[in-house]
Amino acid sequence: MLEQKSKVLEVKETELQGAEAELQRKEVELQREKATVTTLAVTLTKKDVALEAREVAVQEAETALKEKEASLSVSQEWADAAQAELEEAQGCIKGKYLRFWFKLILGLPRLIFVSSFRAKEGGGGRDRGEGSRPDRAHSDAS
């Protein structure tokens, strides 16, 4: 019976050694998994920081874009106002141009009449100082 107990003890010792080896193997595996989890946590933290930095950059870009849109809107208003002023000035110029041509055309018969009258008199008269302003009369002394 002692032998039997001895064999049972040997079997139990072998089982314990196997269980201990299994525990050590599981401990090593657990340590590897802990290291993997730690590495993943660090990686996630870094990615989170990078994501936050990108979010800040996007917000800054959106703010800059809004400022540029506002500036562009103001510039467009100025351009529209300048265009309106230009169109108004062009309208005034066209009106003055048309009035000039209208007066010229209406005054053309009178100009022709005066020219023909002077031609009949023997010349323009201005060459001799006639018809010009007294303070501007031609004189031989000059």
C-alpha cells in the first residue's frame, strides 16, 4: 500500500508539474496580451491626439474660409458698386455725346450759312481783325 500511495503521489506530482507548466505558459501568454493591450492603448492615444489636432486644423481652416468668404462678399459689394458707378458714368457720357452731336447737327446749317455769307463778303474777316474780340485784335506792331 505504501507503494501504491507512492505511485499515486508520483502521478499527482506529475499532474501538478504539468499544471504548473500550463500556468507558466498561460502567464507568459497573459504577459504578451498585456503588452499588446498596452501597445494598442498607446497607439490609440497617439491617434486620438492626432485626430484632435486635425479637428483643430479643420476648425481653423473653416474659420479662415468664413473670413475669406466675408472678405470676398465685401469685395463683391465694392465691385458691384463700382460697376454701378461706371455704368452711370457711361450713361452720362453717352448722354453728353448724343447732346453734342445733336447740337452739332442742328448748328450745321447755321455754320454753313455763316461760312457762305463770309465767302460772299470776300473772306472770313478774321484775317483783318474784324469780328474778333477787341483785346485780341491783330496788329502789325506785334
